[in-house]
Amino acid sequence: MTEYSALPPTSRRALLGAAAAGLLTPVAARAQTPPAAPAAGAAAASSGDQSAVIDVNRARAAPIPIAIPDFAGADPQSATLGHNIAQVIINDLGNCGLFKPLPASAFILPAGAAAGSAPATPDFSNWSTIGAQALVTGHAVASGGTIQVDFRLWDVLAQKQLQGTAYTTTKANWRRIAHIIADAIYQRLLGEPGYFDTRIVYVSLTGPRAHMTHRLAIMDQDGANNRFLTDGTWMVLTPRFSPKGDTICFMSYANQTPRVYLFDLNTGRQRVLGDFHGMTFAPRFAPDGASVIMALAPGGGSSIVSVDIATQRVRQITSSNSIDVSPCYSPDGSQIVFNSDRDGTPQLYIMGADGSGVKRISFGHANYTSPVWSPVGDLIAYTRYGGEEAPFSIGVMAPDGTGERAIADGWDVEGPTFCPNGRVIMYFSQSRATGSQGQGFSSQLMTIDTTGFNQRIEPTVTGASDPAWSPLGG
């Protein structure tokens, strides 16, 4: 029996002052609640090969074969919606590298066999024969500006239903429903939250290499629904999401003065954060979203300060003759990782949130910059350059500095950002110009698993740099 649930209201699609596009509303129904998803690794130990539920490590080595037929629709409009939703789910799960969506040409039954009626229990032999370990079935109903979508997740090996959920929303929100369903499948089969219902804010790059236009842009994590947030009059850099995903902080050279700004995604308004003597840059939100930590350079060096968003009160965290930059809080807000040249070259340091107990954690024969703490707290990602290996690389290490390893390299790779579950890192990769006018130069976003697995190009409508991943649902 299917569990029907509603998504809470959200202003997730409210951009540049536009009204929120489609608040999700409840579906009235009663049903049996499916069992809770197991912790990662638990199902693999208890169920052996008789369940499609495994952990992420096993899925990296052997992606889960999953069948996702088009969601059934009783009329052409609903059938098109059902096809489109299934395709987004297929792309989400296939692109993460942990699932192997099976081609529709292999299906024994047509995708729309049960169109217009509640899905019956599938004939599991039809799906096990083609190698599917999991199956997703669903229905879509499009009626005016409203859609209703329900899906069921089946464990083909164990021959049972794992989850069933239904959603009602406006037609404009159909892609988000598909991402939410993909997240539900990811969590139910792998035992941890997905990351598909997220967005990316980045710097869009257009024009000739020597005179590029830099604009803030935002898109869904799969590259859809791209929006430009600024017009490119002034250069912008290093955008970062707030913990709720409704505000962005970034650096702008507006009026030729480099300062940190806040951009409200619900209203489209932006404002400078604080009035300082000297430049402010490299901002990030605190975990509670109430303040922004950033670098302040009144003269030759730079220090790290925290600015309370509501009161504009400034708290000095570091103060030295060195260059302290790129601060990032740990998920619980108790520590800060930052970059400093206090020992002669740019290296990574950890300190308490009050600036106490500074400890160096990077010791390779290279320079380390742009550190970012994983949302789950287990890793710090960074940019490394000038060593004996590749010119630039993206690496990860434990917060105590152990376990350092490179996961991507290239001519110029920089700016790592974690997805909400900490499994995937996005960064930007730039190619070397081959001509005096910048011919051959390109800049694109890339994703890679934290183990160095499944490196992919992230689609963007223009050249791109400086990505930042939103929280789940942000």
C-alpha cells in the first residue's frame, strides 16, 4: 500500500522578486507507512544478495541496475509529463554513478501498460529477467496548471515495495518533483540523503578572455532553469549560499571597490555587508546563517572577521601581519579552517571559532588555498598548486590533516564545493589559452566523487567558475 505525503510550502523558486512558483499542497489519503531506510551498510550486511538496498561503497563498485519506465498518463498531456519526469529521474540517478538505469528497449512490458489506473504489483520475473534489482513505477496527471504525481519503489530481488509517495503541485514545479523522487530513491536504496533537489550558484563568464563579463547565475544541479542574477556591469566572485538557501553572499567590484554583498533570492535585492576601510572578500555564512565570516584587508595583510547580518556588529577573529583568507566553519560552528601565509607560503590552518588554538594541517610541498568543510564534517576539500605533481589539483584531507589525497588535477582546477551529503565535490576547470587573444581558453564546472570516482562535466549555458552548492531543497 502506498504512503501519500505532502511537501511543505516553499519559496524555492522565488527569484529576482518573482512570486514563488507553486507551493506544494497535501494529497488527502491514508496508507501504511513503509519501513524506515536502514543506515548505510546495514542492509548489505543483513540481506546479502536478496535486496537491492546496499551501501554507497558497494554501489561505487557495482552500480544498482534500476528500471524506470515512463510514468503512466491517461491522456497525452499526462503521458508527456510522465515521460519527462522519468527522464529527469533517470538522468539524476545515472549521472551520480551509483545507479545503472536500464534502457527502455530491454523492458518486457510497455511503460504505459497500467495507464490511468493505480499501479498493480509488478510481475517481478519480467524485471529480474533483464537484470533489474530495483524498479520505479508511477502515474502522472496534468490538469490545467496543476499536476499530481505518485511513484512506487520496488525491490525486485526481495519482491516487495520499499516506498510509495504522491505529490500535488503546480505544473511549473514538475522538474523539482522529479528531483525529489530521485532523492527518495537514493535514500531508500543507499541509506543516506540524496542531493538532486539542489541548486548551484556560479559566476557566468562570457566575452573575450581579456575582457570577460562576470555575472552571478543560478541553476538546478542538473543545469536546468538557469537564471542570471546580475547584469555583468561589475565583476563578481565567490558566491556562497546561506544554510537555508534563500540568500547568497558574494564579492563584487561595484564602483571599483571590492566588497562583500548579500543577495536575497526571494526579492532580488542586494546590499553591501558592512562599511569597512579596505577591501572585504572570500565570504561564507556561519552554520546558523546569522553572520558571515570573511577576510578584511585594510592594508598589506588581511584578517578574518565575522559580521552579524542583523546588527552589522563586527567580531575580529584573527589579527596578524600575515594574509589570512578563505575562512570556512565546521558544520557545528565550533571550528574554522582558513588559508594563511604566516609560515611563509599559503597553507591550511584550523582554529576555534573564537580564533584560539591555531594549528597548521597542510604540510605538502605545495601551496594550499580555498578550503571548504564537508557538510558532514569528515573532510576538508581544497585547491593545491605549485607542487611537483599537476599544476593544480583538488584534494581532500581529514580535519586533523591526515589522509591527504588528490582527486582531480589539471592546468587550472579551483574552488571546490560539497554537495549536501558530502559525497560529491564540484569545482571549476580552466584550460590554457593557446593564442595571444585568449584563443583556446575555456572554463567549465566539473563534479567528482570524493574518492576520485565518476568525474563529469556540469552543463552550463556559458563559461563558468566559482560554483557553490545549495543545501538540500535550497
